[in-house]
Amino acid sequence: MQVVRQLWHSWADGAIVEDTESWRYADGSKLDAFQHRGEYFELDGPLNAPPFENGDDPVIVSPGGSGRGLAFAGHNSDVQLALAKLDVETVIAYRAKIHAAAQAEGRDPAAIKILFVLTPEIVASQDEVDRVVRASAHPTDADLHEVIERQSIVTETDLTGLDLDRPLDPAVFGQHVSKGSIGGLVGNADPQTPLRELFVAKYRKGRIADGTGFVGTVTQVADFIEKLGDEASNDGFIFNGDLHPATVHRLLDGLVPELKVRGILRSEFGGGGLRANLSDF
């Protein structure tokens, strides 16, 4: 990150001349032609593109709840993506870890926005909530195959060839895999639990209103979002799941107006790009 930031700032103020009469585009004396010869990569500056117009660095977004991931966030990140249990106590505890990591680096904890991963399923009525939850209780093999493929993506590990009737061997996961991703699959299950039971548990759905899952009406999902904001000082969420246009519209068409009415969601974007939009609401 030090080298990347050095590249971002390798054009000093006034480096771009753009003199059409002399055909002089840039002042070479204001470009930092540094060299980096490190353990993992080598490069030569300056950056082969002009500097950012607004003068701000790009937003640094990071995942990961391990000690290494928390330390990286505390030192570098503007946004931390958090994969964790979504209850008030867990959100408060996770935020405290990120804030402590920032303070250890001499940074203002408020400089890091923490966005928790949320995958809500919005339906039209309480009767529909109950129907969806009941229908998920007994998944077919085809349903489990979809879960396995999805979890393979989430954990960056091919789980499709594993024996479903044997326990999950943690050794299948590389060191690069987020502990939060692994924890999202394993949960609090006994280490000897057959893999099939883990996938069945991931397929089953619960009600957002009682904290057993994330199926709910617009009002119930909005209540959930508002509660974590009020009681856990949550910065916000990053919605995860199917990005098909029909799915996105089904999720947002009712939820966005409800959140605006409650003052939870802005009505318009401010100026200044992504960085400003992360901090001006």
C-alpha cells in the first residue's frame, strides 16, 4: 500500500502543463520517477496516468476479521466489509475491534466506515414470510448443490467434490480465506457435524423479525436496519446476493422509499465522488 500510494502521488501539483503552443503536456521535473525493488514485486514510477482530479486517493475497501485483516483495516482502509452475525452485541464488538485497530495506528476511528454484509429476502406479507420459511425446511439435492456452489465462491474453495457425509476438514481452506467466510458456513456446529448438515443449515431460512433469518416484509427489514443503526451505531450495510435486475428491483423498490421516509437513507448524492458519498450522510 505504501508503494501504491507513492504511485498515486507521483505527480506533484502543477505537473500537468497542457501547453498546446509548445506541445508540452507535463513538466518532467515534477514527476517522481522512483524505483521500488521489494520482496514481492518491482516497479518504476511515476504512475503512467495523470493524477486524480479531486486530489483524493481512491477509497480503500477491505474484508477480513482475522488479526491480519483487522490490522490492515486499521492502517489503510476507508471501508471495512464485515461478515458477521447480525445482532446488536456482535456488531458493537466487531466495530470496537476495527476502531481499536485504527486508534493503534493513530487514526480517527470515524475515518473507517464499517459495512456489514446483509442478504435480505423481502416478500409481500407475513403469510408469505411463513410460507418461504416452511418451504426451506427440507432442501432437495439440487437445492444443496446450489448452496455448495455458492459457498465455494464465498470461501474461494472448491467444495463440490467433498464427501457430504463426513465432517468438514478445515485444512481444505487456504490461508487467504476469510475467517468470517468459514465461520459463516461452520457457525457453532460441532466439528464432527457432517458437511451435509452444514449445507442444509445454510439453505434453511428464518424470519428477520425474530432474528432467526432474513426473510421479511419491507417494514420488518427496515425495522431491522433501523435497530442496528440506533442500538449498535452501525454505519450501514452492503447487500449481497443475486444481482439479476428483477431481484434488485424486488429488493429495493419497496425498501428504498421506506428507508427514506424514516430518514435512514439519503434522497440524493452529494458532490465529490465515492469518498464524499461515504462520509456526507
